[in-house]
Amino acid sequence: MLSSVEAQGVSVFSKVEFCLTETRKRLYLVITVSLAITTIMFFCHKKIHLSITPAVKKNLCRGIPARNTITPLKDKRTFIIAPYFDNRQNNMTRVIAIVHHKEVKELYCWFCHPSSGEIYISKAEINVHSDRFDFPYGATDLRCLEPGAWEPHYVSIHWSLSGDPDQLPLFEIRNRDREGPLVNFTVCISTMFGGYNNVLQFVQSMEMYKILGVDRVMIYKNSCSPLMEKVLDFYIAEGIVEIIPWPIDSYLSVASRWHHSVDPKDIGYYGQITALNDCIYRNMYRSRYLLMNDIDEIILPVKYRDWNTMMQNLQMQHPKAAAFSFENHIFPKNVFSLNDPFNISSWRTVPGVNILQHILREPDRKNIINPFKMIVDPRKVVQTSVHSVLQTFGDSVHVSMDVALVYHCRIPLQPQLPRKSLINDTTLWSYNVTLVRNVSKVLRQIGL
């Protein structure tokens, strides 16, 4: 039996224990409720966050999306290449096209707002380039002012103010968003045609471009041989070549001569001028400089070792220049160097010209100015022809041949000249060690 003091102690202990138990229960309840509230708030927050995530906006622009490089309109007199955003003077869409200079009098740009589907129509200013050489079709700019209230990303071209947008070709406007870093040098080659099979000279030119500093080679390709396709695939995989399909002869008759009077077709040289202008706008914000030369030509520095050093110096001397012109000089492919050190046995089975065997060039012709090929700043060029720029935001500079020349290995222009009248020019041979090694390596890798 407990004493009164002991009983009192037990009673106090029991009360204390009871209080502690109640406190634990309340603490547990508080913790449990807090965790529950936190969990609920977390999931509510997640739910609210997910609910306000913007959905991908559906493009409401209707029409037939253009998939090809050349898109004919239903009038069969207008061929659209691509539209480009151009804000160098005012906000406009400049559409590179080919049109019949007499029969196409009126065209309209139908701009589409991708979110609302709203259509804004403006009349196109049709500007056929001056260097058409009397062919009925020519390179053309369609200049369309854009809506002031919004930035269009899509446009259709139509010959009327009325029509069904669902039935019109729909083009995405390029250069609206400028993405990616600038490369330094891009070569624009227009155009590869006639089942092109000059494999050896092509590989040699490509490897020379790489030695001189090329980053990208854009080829507007109409046709080539199966072997040449294999070579192109190699350079595409290497990341240096970009092919632009150019099936112009599916739509127009093409001339192989420079003037309509000597070859009366629809358009000259497989639409070469149009391709060059497209190359300018396509690379306007992708490349610092464009080299506008043919597939059998190399802009070859004489005073400098590579294009980068040459252009740094030329640009420093001529800061307002938009285009630098280089004289074209012919190295006849039927005249070989004596005591030829570059008749390389492993190259003999490869079809094409070995440019290292041709270091004799034709002298200047009396009273005839040599044609030019160019290196241009695409952001300063509005229109170009083959041998000169037509409209620019800068100067055009003639570069003397002691700085650089265009090495052009082809059939002679002066076949009557005796060998002793030709000029020995071994500029190309200064690259021979690297060039021979690189060409041989590529031919082995391709399996040639």
C-alpha cells in the first residue's frame, strides 16, 4: 500500500506522462497536417504551372507549301525561287524569280499571318534584271512592301487581287530569323549541268578552295554523271558542299550560248544569273564573303597565301567596297607543261583535267577587256550579274592581277596562238605539295 506521499508522486508522474503524450500527439498532428498542406500546395502549384504553359500555336496559313527550288505559277510565265526578308532600305519581301519580261505585267504578294490567318495583299514591283541578253525570260526581283502591323513569315504570289488562298503555293520567307554564326567564305557555283563528269578538276578545285580558306561550297546542280554524284556525296558528308537542286530545263528551254541572237532559247546558261542572285540572298547572313565563280575557275591569290589574308588587306584599303573584281585568265587545257612533274599515275584513270599540268596562260587580247569574277559582301549587294554587280550599297573595286587572278583552265579562246606566245605562270604550283597530297587522299577515300 502506497503512502500518501508516494500516491501523490504517482499521481503527478501520471499527469506529466499524460501531458507529454498529448503534446506528442499534437506535434505529430501538426507535422502531419503541415506535410499534407505542403504536398497539396506542391501539386496545386504543378497543376497551375502546367495549366499556364503556352500551347504550340497552329499555323493558320493556307496554301500549297512550296517544296522545290523552282516553283512555276499557273500562268506558266512566272517561276518563283524563294522570298527573302530585306530591311536594308525599308521592310520588304524580295522574291527571287524568273519571269517573261513582256508577258508578266502584274503580280501580287499575299502575306499571311500564321496565328490569325489574316491575309494582307500588296502589289509587287516587278524588276527584271538588266543583264538579260535578249532572252525572253530573265532573273527578276519581285519587291513587296510588308504589312506594318505584323511581321509576315509566309507569302504567296498571285497575278490577281482575288483568288482562293488554298490553291496558291505558300512560301516561307527566309532571312526573317538570322540564326547561326557567320562563316568567312562561301563559293557559289552555278550551274552544274550537261551530265558534268570533269571529276579530277572538280576534286582539285575543291581541295584548292579548302587550302585557300573555303567554309562552304554551294552548287546549283542540274545534272551530273553517276561518278560525279559519288564525289558530291563525299563532300556533302564532309560538310563542305551544299546542293541546291536546279531543274530549270524541266520548265524552260535553256541556251548554252551567252546571247539570244546566237542561241534563241527561253533563258541563257541554265538560269545562271538567277542562281547567283539566289545564292547571295540565301547566304546574306550566313557568310562574310561570297566567291562568284564557275566550276572550272579558282580565284587564285598571287601576293597573299590565302583568301583571308588577301581580303583583310583589300577590305582595309577599300572599307566601302561591296564587290572585288578579279581578271579572268585562260590556261588552255590542251597545252601541257614541258617536263611535267605532275603526271601522277594514280590520277590517270580518273576522268577530267589535271590542272597542275596547265601552267601556260593566254596573253591579253588586243582591245578586249578580260571578263571578271568576284568576291562580294552579300549584305551590300542588291543585284548581281555574272561578271559584275548591278546594284549595290557600296563600291566595286578592280583588283590588279599582281594581287590575284582567276585561274581558268578550259578550251582556249585563242587557239591560233603558238606555244611561244603563251605566258608561263606557275602560281598554282606554289601549292603543289599540299594539293597533291590532299587530292590523292580524297580519291583513295572515294575509291577512285
